[in-house]
Amino acid sequence: MSTAESTGDESLYPIAVLIDELRNEDVQLRLNSVKKLSTIALALGVERTRNELIPFLTETIYDEDEVLLALAEQLGNFTKLVGGPEFVYCLLPALESLAQVEETVVRDKAVESLRTISHQHSTADLESHFVPLVKRLASGDWFTSRTSSCGLFAVCYPRCNDKLKAELRVNFRNLCQDDTPMVRRAAASKLGEFAKAVGSEHLKSEVIPMFVELAGDEQDSVRLLAVEACVSIASLLPQADTEALVMPTLKHCAEDQSWRVRYMVADHFTELQAAVGPEITTVDLVPAFQSLLKDCEAEVRAAAAQKVKDFCQNLAPATRETQIVTNILPCVTELVSDANQHVKSALAGVIMGLSPILGKNNTVEHLLPLFLTQLKDECPEVRLNIISNVDCVNEVIGIQQLSQSLLPAIVELAEDTKWRVRLAIINYMPLLAGQLGVEFFDEKLNQLCMTWLVDHVFAIREAATLNLKKLVEKFGAEWAQNGVIPKVVAMARDQNYLHRMTCLFCINVLSEACGPEMTVKLMLPTVLGMAGDRVANVRFNVAKTLQRMGPILDSSVAQTQVKPVLDKLNTDTDFDVKFYASEALAGEAF
């Protein structure tokens, strides 16, 4: 493709530059040019794009990975630029080359683009151009081409004639039996979608044997991917066939010697449960789930523990309660005192969800002791996971039965030596307040919230201030007037200037929540009194607080009470105090 031709017309000169940059030694220039390929193609027109640009790109496919990645992505959106679906096949040679390169990311992007343009082929073009490409890749010398081919079978199979379908099934079976583990891995990862494409006609005779073979592969990295395919295959088969053809292999996977395979079974357990139906679940999956909950590897137990709630939810309603109490709860009870904190934490995140499933009596009898054990767990994350899901249990049994044991755990977390733990419990306080009610909160937790305001970590004091605002929004301004504002105002006389500043921060948020009347009556006098504080940081925060209050104050109050104080601060010896006072005076209220 000659540059001279492109520069014949002056309007094409920038295009000529882009084309030259495709050959440039500088990788960044080549990358920029590849990203603008659609511009080049539009300028050249569909015919020259097909006859010159695409062949040129195909010939120069050997480049840096980032350039090839950009090229693979661009070609997936090139259908219109080569003349529409009628000519889309001319993009295949370039993408075929890209699907064989060594870098995985480039190959994956090329396969993604091939999958996109496969739908734009007519049936005739698909059979004469796309399917031969899939076969070439599937029988390539290098494993890279064979792995790429695995992702293309499902997109072309449904539209092929019977003869080609038979050939594609043979090709895919060969890939499942390939000598290279990477190829078998790729085949296993795509077996599920290929099974859906093949449909029921050849599922039992051809796809199931492939699945059984991959699930028994010598490499655990292949076997664990076969578990994913099991979900798709089971959902396509009648129940009797699932029981006979799939379940023996699945049960074997659940007891596999490799923990990674067992982990994959645990991770996909609820999907498998939905695919096989309630009857097979009761007979086969409940025992398998029990063994996964008791697995010797913590990662497997944690994955299974995360599925406890969903698994129990999806059991057959008629026998659900009996199954849970008889088979699942004994395993859950063991996990509550598991040696691994990740297992306990995973369980704590879902165990409260069993309460609505089992109802009030079973919750009190069986679950409440487990909740209380976890509330006393040495791991803060376990305790937090329980507290954050208290609302599930509250709906079933009411908060009073929980509160006696809940409170010690909250107090312990609130005083934890790690400030992040204290921060987390502060964030849950509005949720708990809503569940416990104002009387219980005032009696047990109000003082705790005030204590956080004088914590030695600023992040805790800041979060405690916001917490107060949320509590006032929940319980109302009258509650704030009686229980919070007097304590906040008292902090203005604290010896520690940081606590006096926290008082101002609290007033900032409380004035928004309580409204102008209460602000002027109860909080404004305190702020004005602090304008003479001996610490400059406090004085300039007084100016900032008055600036925030300005919009909600009556104009007479602003002029007669607030403005004189700001005028005085504006003549302060400290530069920062003067700056913030002048900022406040510039506001509309003054």
C-alpha cells in the first residue's frame, strides 16, 4: 500500500501519516496508529480497506503484545468498515494469526473478536470460511492455536449442517484428549457452553463421555474446570439421566484428592443444586455438602460455609426444616468453633440468614446458642459479621432475646485496641439503634457513643460525630435536646483542646439535624463563647462553624449576635483565624 497514493489528495495526508506510523520503529506510535485504525479505514473506503489495509495488517502481525492486543480489539468492530456482513470473512486471516500468538491476553481478545464477528456471517460464509478456520486452529501444531479454538466451537456449531456438526464434535473430542494440559484446560472451560450448543440429541452419546474423561483427568487444574461444565450439563438432562450419568462423577469430584477440585465443587454448590433439582439434592447433595463442611482444608470449609444459607433456602419445602436440623446444623455447630478464623468469618456472614428459614422456635433452640458463641469469638471480624446481620434474627424472634448477650459483645468491640474495629462498630450503631429502640439505646449504648467523641484517634472522633447526626435523624430532635446536646455542650469546657474542637464538629452536624430554633437556643451561645478560646485552632473552627450556621440563622440573630464575634475574630493575631473569619463574613448571611 503506497504512501504516495494516499497523499495524492491533501485531505488524505493525515491518513498517510497514520499508515506510516504503523511501520514506525517507535512502539507507542504504532500503538496510537492501531487505535485509530477505524479512522484510516473510513478514509480509505471499504474496498481499499479490504484489499490493502487488512492484508497489510495480516502481514505485519509480528509486533509488541500491546500493539497486537489493540489490533485484536479493533478488528472485532471492523464489520461495517470492510463493507458489512457480506465481506466480514476478510477479517478472519488477521484474527486467525492473532489467535495463535504466545501472549494469552492477545489470544483471548482475538477469540472474543472472532466470536463477535461469527454472528455476522451468513450461514454459507460461516460454513465456507469460519468453520475451516476453527478446524485449522483445532489441529494446529502449537498448543496456542488449539487452546484458542476451544472458545469458537459453541458460536458456530448451531448454524452448521449435520456433516460439519459431526466433524466439529470429533474436533472438540480430540481437544479434550489433547496431550497438552493447557489445551485440555481450555476444552474443559468451554465444555459447558459447547454442551448447550450441541443440545440433547448428542449430549448423552458424545458430550457426557467428554465430561467424564475431563473430570477424571490426571491434572487437577483440568478436573476443577470440569466441575463448572457439570452445572450446564446437569441442567440440560432429564432427572433420571442426571442421576445415572452425572452424579457419580460429581460425587467423585466432591471427594477428589485435590482440595482445589473440592473447593470448586463447594463454590458452585448452589448452582449445582438448582441444576439437579430437589429430589437429587436430598439424596445425593446433602451428604456431599456435609462432607464439604467437614473438609480437612480450611479453604473448602470456608467456601461451603458461605453457601449454607442459600443451600438451605433451596431445599425442598416439605422436608427443609428436618433436613437442616438433622443434617446441616450439626456441621454448622462444629464450624462455629473452627480453628480457622476465615471459616468462622464466612459462616458468621450467612448464619443469621437461617433464622427466617427455620422460624422462631428453632432459632431460639438451635441458632441462638450459636449466635452467642460467635458474638464472643476472639476474632473481631466474626463478631462484626454477626452484629451486621442482626436484623434477620430481629424479624423472627425480636431484639429482647438477643440484647442481653449482644450488648457485652458491642461494648467489647467498642473498646477494642484496634481503631479500625472501633470504627466498624460505630458504622453499625445507627442500624443497631433502629433495631434496639430508643429506650434500650439510651439505657445501654448512649454513653458509649459519647465516649467515642473523646477517642484518641481522629478518625474515630470524626465517625462518632457523623454517628450522632444519624442517631438524631433516627430518634428525633427532642431526643437530641434531652440526651445529646447537653453532653456535647459540656465538652466546650474540656481541658483538652481536641475535645473542644470535637464539640464544634458535633455542633456542625447537629445544627443541620436539629433545625434553627434549637440551634440558636441551645448551641449558638456555646459556639460564641468559644470565640475567646486560648488555642487558635479552636478559634478558627468557631469561625468555620458560624459560617456553616449562617444559612439557617435568622438575619437579626446573624447581625446582632454572630457578626460582632466574627468581626472580632477578623482582627485576631493568628493568620488562619483572620482568614476563616473573613471567609465567614463574606457569606450571604452576614
